[in-house]
Amino acid sequence: MVPETVAQEPLIRLENLNKSFVLADGGRFDAVRDVSLTVNRGDALGLIGRSGAGKSTLLRLMNLLERPDSGRVFVSGQELTALGKAQLRDARQKIGMIFQQFNLLQNATVFENIAFPLRIHGRHRRAEITERVRACAAIVGLSDRLDHYPAQLSGGQKQRVAIARALAPEPSVLLCDEPTSALDTETTRSVLATLKDINQKLGVTIVIVTHELSVVHALCRQAAVVEQGVLVERLDLEGTAPLAPVSALGRELARQVASAQGGQGVVVPGEGTHGI
Ligand SMILES: Nc1ncnc2c1ncn2[C@@H]1O[C@H](COP(=O)(O)OP(=O)(O)OP(=O)(O)O)[C@@H](O)[C@H]1O
Ligand SMILES: [Mg+2]
């Protein structure tokens, strides 16, 4: 487990973020509206919301893959929104990202895929790279697949390569956008178990976007609900205080947590206390 003192330190701080897109007809769409959010070091936070709610956009604002129109992004105490190109590239080394569709280099082996972020950064000796790639492959259980190409792997194995690649530069946080949506239930379970280990044993903070509440339930200590670009609530899934969700998704999640805990300690406004 991550020590208590470390877990309380903010790793990501979003301040009043706004992001809009210009539409084909010249109109404007507000995808993220005045979102402020803190993610503590060591946390595992699930971002949930309906399709189009703005989850991916919000996640991409955390490493400035999307630039906010206004507001500030801090990671590890550094204001990303104030950095120049080269500094931002360095800061991003500490922010890993994984996607639904894995985004692997098809013509490169598992080894080379994992080594990729270390090679492009150019500051690592060959032996160092080999050692780090082997260590990351071991974390995700792919030590025996280093010479394979992505086409020779299952979906779950591909996502494991993507996780190992994201871990290679020793990030402090892993941003995950629907990482299990392309996987079957059994594979989802094992990939989530790996992510949980990475969070709990390595202390890597995780922010995961998903529309599957079971994913949040399996992995996260915190959940944040996004509706139409607005962060409508945040739930502490492992806290001692009873959950008091206000959004429909929050209530659904609370019900899942309650039934797993034997129905204790959940207050659902307007629906009485659930003591199932
Ligand atoms: N580059 C873009 N140009 C125009 N509109 C965009 C762009 N990117 C996102 N949007 C719009 O912003 C809104 C939020 O998109 P986003 O991808 O963040 O949603 P999401 O919550 O991740 O949805 P999903 O669960 O379907 O992935 C959507 O209505 C989308 O159409
Ligand atoms: Mg999305």
C-alpha cells in the first residue's frame, strides 16, 4: 500500500478548465465547462459519464494533449499550462497514457514497443533500456513475448504491452481512456488486476475513463461523474462516510458498492437509505 502521507499529496490539480470545439457549421461546442479537480498521489480515480459527456477531453487536458481555452493544469506541482514545448515534453515523461485501441507500433516487436518512449527520449544507455523493458514486461506478465509482434498477440496481451510501454519511463500517473472496452470480461478482469497492482504496489496514480461502473468498482478508490462537460460530483468509494450521490450514475455506482459491502452505509437522496 502507498503510505498515508504520500497518498494525501495532490499530484494532479485542474483549475477552472474550459474547452470548446468549433463545429463544422461554425458553431461552438463546450466539451468541458469550468472543471476543477484534484487527484492525490497514489489515488485511483474513475471518470464516469455518458457517451459525449466530455470524459476523454477532460483526460486529455491532464497531459495537455488538448489545450484548455482557459484554466490551469498542474502535475507534480508543475504548471503544465505555463511550460514551453521542450519542458512540456520532459514533464509528459512522467504521465503515461493508454487507450482503448492500444496504439502499438505494428512493425515493432513487444520489446521495441516498450522501449519506444525510452529511445525517443534519448537519454538512456542501451543496457538501461534492456533492463527497464524486461522489468516492465515482467510487471504485466509478458516476459515470454518480447520477440512477438502485435499481430501475434491477443487483445489483452496488446493492452499489456501498451501498459508496459506507458510504465517504461517510470511515470507518476497513468491516464487510461477506456482501456478495457475492447476486451472480453475475463481479460478485462485480469487487465484491471494488473492496473490495481501497479497502483497499489508501485504507487502509480491512476485516472481511468470508463462507462463501465464495474471497472470503477474493481479498480478505483474515487469516482468523479461528468455530465455535459461539467463535473457534477465526486465520490469517495473507500471512505468511512456514507456515499450520498446526487447524479443518476453516482446512484448506480453507489448501489454496486453497497451490494458488494452487504448494503451498509449508502445514503441515496430521494430514495431513502439502501440497506439491501
Ligand atoms: N476535436 C473535436 N471537435 C469537435 N467536437 C469534439 C472534438 N472532440 C470532442 N468533441 C465533442 O466533445 C464532446 C465530448 O467528447 P469526448 O470525446 O470528451 O466524450 P466522451 O465522454 O469521452 O464520450 P465517449 O464515452 O463516447 O468516448 C462530444 O460531443 C464530442 O463530439
Ligand atoms: Mg471518450
